[in-house]
Amino acid sequence: MSLAKDYASVMGRKGEVMKAALGMDYAEFESGSIAFDYEKMMRSTGFTLEEIERVQSLTGVGNTPLFELRNITALARKCAKPGYGATICAKDECANPSGSFKARRAACAVAFAKKNGYKGVIAATSGNYGAAVASQAAMQGLKCIILQEAFDSREVGQPEIIEKARACEALGAEVVQITVGPELFYEAISLLEDTKYFNASLYSPFGIAGIETLGYEIAMQCRERFGKDPDMVVCTNAGGGMATGTARGLRKAGANDTTVVGASIDLSGLHMASDTQFNKKSCTTGHTGFGVPFATWPDRSDVPRSAARPLRYLDRYVTVTQGEAMCITELLATFEGLERGPAGNTALAAAFCLAQEMPEDQILVISETEYTGAGKHVQPQLDFARENGIEVRFGNPEEEVPGESVILPASAKDFKIKDLDLDHMKNSLIKKSLTTYTLDPTDADIAFLAEETALTVDEVKAKVEKIKKSL
């Protein structure tokens, strides 16, 4: 008997499909209330840090260079007050086989799939992760399907997304492209059910565990080069995996005093699932359209419990504009001779400002770079913006309105960052937990929420009482 394929039926089978497609039963980690055993879920992969390093080394992943960006650092110091301007370094994740840090995530997921007898892997992503999964699947001799949210209803796709589809296909993957909307996870679950392939989800513990080597390497390389831990690490933030995995790796290296900062492009006012607004954004990675909702409610992904939980680890969360990210991309190429794609440059735009707040003897590291290609360059992105009615000009980036304008900084001193209110985001996570599960949390729930938000138990209790009174 064939199974019903309507939306409600497929989503109703999500739990059993995921159990088969991930080789784990998430029910083992649940308490029946708000709390679940996050660390037990992370240990369930069977991957220690040493085993992850071994698995990644087999396919040429990891041990990427750390570049000191001397010229951009010098420019930051010219803009800063005397004695300020931390040394800015970049972890060159472009050196990974697929050209981004996401090869670390994919290496663990695909290795597990191979070991456990899956014939293929599936990933739902419009980004670099698709190319990473395709690359690792090719190395392991597995089939690969990448499900990509690519077009609006006019079948118009952004240059950056189309470039990533090309990369996936070049690496041997079948790319299934759909229009923007709520059907992405439905299609993913349906394909997993039909193929019996492994779910190489961005949000599984395999994917997050793979990033831990990145944070670990950053700490070790800084100690070797500078004789100290990095004072700050800046991570481009979208779904939260980069910040989560990097911070966990830093902690495993003993770099407990390193400040972890998330950085996103400000796309406030644009709805990521809106057909008409889909192509009004002039970038596709590391923006607030994913960064904020996934931080405040991680479990909105294709797995029952996301392993990417950034509010556990972020000390600060800042935004930059599209124009600033595009401008710093050009500066990286012309000042440092490094032509890299836009994702890591979101963190670099923020780091350029953050370094000016820090003394010269401190070390700031951006956690990634990525490969670039035809659709990722600044010029096709700006051409696409103009075609969609977006004003493009030089000026004050603070005047940029997402969906209406892209304003490139007229000078280096025009770069600015804006802080997002982490406390407000933590309130949102706690409120969502209460309204989703129970308004009467247990002591275990309170302890869990304290871990989720990096707050004390007493602070969480106070927030819970205030939220309950407001409902």
C-alpha cells in the first residue's frame, strides 16, 4: 500500500522517518517536558574530537591555514583611537575540498552514513553545505541528493544560489530545486522516506560535532603563532551551527575566556518565506532572516532537536549591512590578495569594527572563509539587485533599507556594527519553550533553560514568572 503524500500525512510521519534516516532515536534524549539531554545527544554520534580529526583527515578536511590580515588590520588601526586595533586573522576554510568550513560537517555525516550501510545521503540546503555533502559523498562512493530552495514563483533564482547548484552538480549530486515556501522540509522528509537515504542534516549532532575541530584548531594555531588564545572569535551566524561548533571546540581546547561573537547581515523587514521578498535580498548567507529565528527557537529545522543552539555560546551578536559585507569582500581581495566568497566576509565586516574596540595587543579571528565563483562575486550580486529594483550607491551604510537599497561605505570609517539584544532573544526562547511544552516547568526544565540561555537558574526563574504573568 502506498503512503499518503499530502503535507499533513508526510509531516505526521516525520518522527519515524527521521529515526530511520539518522540512525538514532531522539526519544532517548527527551524528558517529556521542556528539557532534553543535549550532551547525550551529542555523544550519541560516537565521535570523539580525536575520531573527528581522524575521519576528516582521510578526505583532506581540516588543518586549514590561519592568515594574519596585516593590511586590513593596519586600516582598522588608522580608524581606531591610538593604541587600539586588534590583529585580525582569518581561518582559511576555503582550503577544504569543497571550499568551505561545511566540509567539516559533511565529513562526519557522510562517514557515519557509509559505516552504517546507507546507499546515499540527502541534504536540504541552498548553500555551501550542499557542495560539501556532494564532495564527501563522491569520496565515499555514495549517491547524493541536494534539495535546494532556489527560485521565486517566476522561476528566477539568485546568482549565488545558482552558482551553488552548479557546484553540487559538478561534484556528482542530483539537485532538486524548489520554489521558496514551507515545502522545503516536507520535500526533504518525503525524499528520505522514498529513498531510505541518510539525512545529512545541517542540524544533526554529526554536523555540529564536525565543526568542533575548527574551534580547536583556531585555539591551537593562535597559541603556536601568538603564544596565547584568541581574545575574540567572530562567526558568521545563520542557522547557528558555526557558532555552536566553534565555541564547543574552543572550550575543548581550554580557550574558555575567548569571546564568541555572532555576526549576521541585517535583513530585518524581509520575510524569508515570502515569494515577493525572496529576491529582494542581495545575499543568501549569514543573515538575520535565519540567524534570529533559529537562535530564538532552534527546533524549527528538519530534525526533532537541533544540535545548533547558539544562545548557549554567544557572548555578543552584531549585524552589518549588505553593502558593508560586499565592500569588505573587495577589500580582502585588493588589500590581502585573497579572493573569497561572501559568507565569511560577513564576519570580517563585523571584525573590522570590533577590532577597533580592542587594544592592539589582542587577537581577533574570523572563523571562516569560503570559495568564490561566478555567482558569488560582488558584481553579479549588485547587478541582480538593480534588476530587482534595488538602489545601489555609495554612502552611509546606516541608511541602507533591506529590500530597497544596498549602500556601499564611502570610506573605511563608515563601517559600523549594531548590537542585537541577546537578553530579548533569550526571553523569546524561554517564552516559546513555555508556550510549546508547559507553563509549569520542572526544576530540570529550569536548569535546561539556564543552559540554553547561558543564564543562572535564578535569572531564568525570574524570567519565567514575568512571562507567565504576561500571558
